[in-house]
Amino acid sequence: MKAVIMAGGFGTRLHPLTINQPKPMVPIFNRPIMLHIVDLLKRHGITELVMLLYHQPETIRHFFGDGSEFGVNITYVTPLDDFGTAGAVKSAAKHLDERFMIISGDLLTNFDLGKALAFHEQKQALATLALTSVPDPLQFGVVITDPEGRITKFLEKPDWGEVFSDTINTGIYILEPEVLDLIPEGENRDWSKDVFPSMLAKNAPLFGCVLQGYWADIGNTDAYLEASRDLCADKLKVVISEAPQLDLGLFLGTEAGAIEPRKCKFSGTVVIGDNSRLLGQALLKNTVIGRNCVIEDGVELTDCILWDNVFVKAGAKLDGAILGNRVRVGAGAILKPGTVIGDSSTIGDKAQLKADVKVWPNKIIEAGSIVTCNVIWGEVWRKSLFEGALVKGLTNIELTPEFAAKLGAAYGSALPKGAFVLAGRDAFRASRMLKRSFVGGLLSAGINVRDVKRLPLPMLRYKLTTFGEVGGVHFRQSDLDASVTEIIFFDELGHEISSNSAKGIERIFFKENFRRVHFAEPGAISELPNIADYYRDGFIHALNKDKIASCKPRIVIDLNHTPAADTLPSLLNELGCDVIELNSHIDETLSPPSPEEIEARLDQLGRIIVSLDATAGFLIGPSGERTIYLDDKGLPLNEIETMALFAALETNEHADQIVLPISAPESIARIALERGISTQWVKGDGRSLGLAAQTQGVVMAADMERRLIFPRFQPHFDGLFSIAHLLELLCSQQRSISSVRKRLKLDRYLALELPCSWEQKGGIMRLMNEASANLPTTFIDGVKVHFKDAWVLVFPDPYRPVVHLRAEASTPERGEKLINEYRTKVETWQQELQEI
């Protein structure tokens, strides 16, 4: 007699475990589920097997071969298409010319198959279904028989109102070959839905044999864990490859063991696969460990399943977790019941995974992260949401509507109930999609939202400088990567939120400690229709309109399809400018331009400036904070030239200071000093620059990304006002950008970044400190060392695993030598730290 093992399913309910291998190969006590089925068939004398494969068939073929290693003879059949459970068997009909048994390859059972065979023969049945009783029949096919065992009724996966029996179809059938004649060749047919109901309708000899014993369908990860627990509780006897160690109370594979086994504590049933090691004092209870695994000192594993090549570092605590192949779990990590980690994923030190979280293969969970939901898309789950005041991620992959709603609820929970928040966005659809979800989260926490919709970011921040709102949020697409959405948070004064505020939101987000208001108390949404007029009044008032109007500058602006197109041209016209607009049509279906497209636009812009003999040209950034400036020769200014241009033009009889990030060239400070303006050095983040810009006497602040602040209008980055103010300065001084640019005396400035692990950053800065002990040093942001003719700055990136080097010198040769010298130092320090 032959048996057909159905092994073609996709196993989607077992994801992520079955992404890299077919479901029948999922191990039970370190042996594939299907091998336990082969053992069962052998025990009942069935050694001629037909394996029906479909999904990832080669994995099964490679493991079983011709079957001789396992004492059986295997014939493989791989249908060309998905023909259903019965259609697939039909495709193997040429191998089934006598009575045969069908059994699923993902069952775990100890049924007496001989009893079912005897029943089939006694009843002279055409088909016999093995049946059993289960407490919860809802997820199975319910079958009812008469007193003779003849099947009288089928119902697939009923609800409780439809349940007429607790006796279910187990997926084990005994069939006569004539049954295959009922199945058309090459068509999709299912046993339970098509063939058996058809036989029932024809009153064919169709019987059901109720069997007693253990039976489990390994349908999902919960059932998988439950089956493993049942085996540990000795509810079912299966073949275990590992040898029993009665003195230690466990099963131990070849060359497996513990360096100091007596220090480890075992309880229940513990299986340790070949060549796996326990180091130190591990605590294991009802746990199965695969091959080539390493379990370090202090690890606690309870009701866990670990596949092959898993490494669990010291102090980790895993309860009811399933780890796929090649998983790494960091020191002190905590995995709650039901967590499932896909192949080749890494869980960082002290990371916490909440109950039932599933991590897909090849993911990295950063050290210290708290993971509360499944990690499916993207590569990295960060331990912190914020980069400064910014949350960013791949649109609809890392930043999904669900994520945005949760983030909105966390932000709202950190604010007083009933408070008002401004919410705005750029022109792109992705920003609108995520903003709407975010607003829903805010409303659920009882926060009122003033929706300013599509708006340049400087306008939103300008409104926040007045009263009425406790904060604001802006959604935009990154101008560095069109696939990334950025969500930036502001406080009640329009400054980027502080790190303390960001951490407060993060804590609520990860703990899911949201404030859910009563159903009658959700926040409301309102609009601010006059916000552009309010901004316009302040904008015009802050400028010397007569000076600009007197020289009637002709300018060319690429509005980049941004919301600035609704406002900026009319403002500049009102100031007396002759404005030539490019790309002024707002199209929300467009993506942010790529760097190549920006280059092409700047080239076009430059040629138009020259042909029209224009005063200057500008390309507005997507959110309106950043502007690229082009001189009257049509040539763009880089970031440093932009800062230097304003420093060389800036003048204000009531102001005596500019604000620059500590990483900016000191030659810009020298240019400002020539105009009697000193420099205040601060950290390079937007909040630090904005707060410093509010200092009395400050005329300008700038960052290293062409963003400028002019506090006489507002203490925030404003690319729109920067354009108008530049024209004001040029007209007042009767100068051109090219003439100013020609006179700029900038030293050689170099920038470099080196890869550096998070663990080494602190050590690098300590060694930099020690190496600079006898040198003039500044510690505003990193370590800046001053020399007579140069300086060098080393500072760690707060959000990426790199360290930055900056240097400036009076000559290119000196600059190159200095940055290379410190590059070598940092690389040497990294090597030293690696060897510790």
C-alpha cells in the first residue's frame, strides 16, 4: 500500500517561519514535521510514499532524497499548477493504481492508522475519512456520520450557529483508485469542497472512521508552540534524534553540551541539538534548541523553540518565543510569549519584544528598542523614533497610516487635553495620507487640530510665534530621498521640540500608554483660512519696501511645484520685483526631484538668468525652508558660499552678532567681523540655532544646509523671507551677488565621515579628548581643536553609526594634511577599541 503525503502548501499562517522553507520542513523536536509523518507511516508498514510538492519543492527533495536513508521509497510529483488538494493527487494518478492513503505533511498525530485501514476494508468503502473529536471545531471541516459510519453531512469551517458536531475531518483519507476517476485532469478540485460532497450526493460508499489519540494541525505559530508544549508534557511520543541524558534530565545531540553542565538548570523536557553549547549558568525549561546554537551565561529559555545556528547572548530572557535559523539575540534582551523571529534577524542588546510580535527575516532590531508591533517592512527597527525633532521613514513601509495614527495618539497624550495643535504639510499625496492618520490619533487623545493643510513650513512656524496653539507638526517628503516622509514637531513658539519632549512622546508610543478620551470628548478639526494674509503682513512690514522697489530687481524663481508658489511671487511683486516664475504649478502627483533633476533645473535656471540679465535666481526647497541661490552670472552658490554671502552683506545698526554652527568655517566669522559683527557658535541642530537667534543683537543665523534665520521677522528658518532680504541687502548696497562672491576670502574647508559602531562612539570621543589635552579645545558639539593656522573638529553623528571630521586651514595642503592626520587617529582608535 502506498501513501500520498500532501506537502505543497505555502504555510502563510506560519509566516515568518515559512518564508524561507516549506511548512512540512518546520522542525518539531529538531526533526521536520513531515519526518514524523514518515515515522508514523513506517510504524504501520507503509513504506511506498508519493510526496506531492509545490512550494519550494527542492528543499524537501534535498532532505529526503530517494527515502532510503529513512527506510522508505519516495516518488516525487510536482504539479505544474495549483490544482487544489484533489487535483494535485490526480496528477499523481499513474503512481496510484491500488488502494492508497492520503495524509497531510504538516500534521502531528499518533493515530492508529491500522484501525482506519481495517474499518475501510470492513465497510468496503470507496473512501474513508479519518475523523476525530476536538473541543473547537470552527477552524476545521465538520463531518457527521450515521451509526454505521456512513457520512451524511459535511460543513467546512462553520460558525457556532452552524456547528452540528465536534467531529472533524483530520486530513487523513483511505481511497480506492476509482475515486480518482471523479476528478477531471488538470483542473482545480478540493477533497472537502468538491469530491467528497459530490460522492455524498451520489450516495457513494463514503465512510468516516473516528480515531482516538493525539492530533494537531500545525496551522499557525500558536499551534506550533502548543504542539511543542504537548511534546514536552509527554502527551505524544515521537522519535527524538538526540540521546536522552537521564542524569541531566534532557536530550543531548552529538557533540552538544555545556562546559559546566551542573551549573545549568533544566526542568520539564529540554532538547539540545548537535554541536550546540550552553555557556555558564543557563536556565532552560521545556525548550528545544537546534543545531550549532550558543546559549550564553544567564540566559533563561522557557517554552521556546530555537532553530539551527542561533546565538543567544548573556542574560537574555525568552519566554514562549520561536527563533528561526541564524537569529542573533543580544545580551539582556527580553522576548515575551508568542514572539516569532524570522531567519537571519538580529535582536540588539537589551531590546524588548512585546507579546506576539513577529519579526520578518533579515531585520535588525537596534539595541534598547521596545518593539510593540510586527516588523515586516524595512530593515531596521530603531530604538528611538526621533532624530532631533524629526520622525522619518520609508513612506508606507516604515511610516504607515497605522504608525502615523499611533504616533499622533502618543503626541496628543503628551499634551493637555483640549489643547490646540497646528497641522500642515507639503504638496505631496503621501504627506496628506499620513497627516490624516496622524490627526486621527490626535483627536482620539482629545486634542483639537487647526488644519492649515498645504502650506510652506515657514508660515506654519510664523503662526506658532503667536498665541493659540501648544505645538505644531508638519509632514513633508524628504528632498534627499523621495521615498521618505519626514514628520517634524514644533513647540508653542515654533521651535523644533526639545529632546526631552521627543523622549516623552517616545515613551508613550512604545508603552502604548495613550490617553483615550470619552466617546463624547474627541478633539475637533478647524481651519485657519487667513494664515497667509497674516504672514504677508509681517513679511512686508519687516522689509524696506522702498529700497527694493527703487532698483526693481528682475529675478528668476524655480518654485519647484511647492506651496510657496501660492504666496511668494505675489509678495515679491508687491515689493516691486520683476518675477519670472518656473515650475509654479502645484502638482501633488509629482515626486520630489532627484539630485540629477535638481542639477538640470539649476543649469536651466542659470541660462535663463543670463539671457534675461536678471539680478539673481532661486530654487525653493520642498518645504520652503531651504533655498538654492544663483548669482547674476547664473552660477549656484554652495552651502558655505551662501553663509558667506549673507555675512558679507549683512548690516544692521542695532545688531552685532551672527549665529553659526560650531562646524561652520571660521573664515565666515572673519568676513562678518570685517563688518563689525561677531559670531556666536552653537550646536548645529535647528533648535539650538533658533533659540540662539532670539538673543538680543543677533541679525542672522545659518546652518550648513542653506537654511537661514532672520530674527527681525521670525526666529525660524524661512527660505521665502531669505530671498526678499537678500534683494533688500543688494538693493541697499547697490551690489551684485557675483561681485560680493568674487571678494569672499574663504579658507580651505574639508568634511569627512567615517563608519563607526554605536559602541565605539564614546570611546572615540574619550580618546580624542585625551589626545587634545594640551591643545586649545572647544566642546560645544564634539571636540574642536584649534591650531594657529587651522582647526579640526571630531563629533559623533547622533542618529547614524558614523563620526564626522571637519577641518579648515589657510592653505589646501595644510587642510588635507590635518584631516588625514585625524582620520588616521580615529581609525587607529577604532582598532584599539576593537581589541579591548
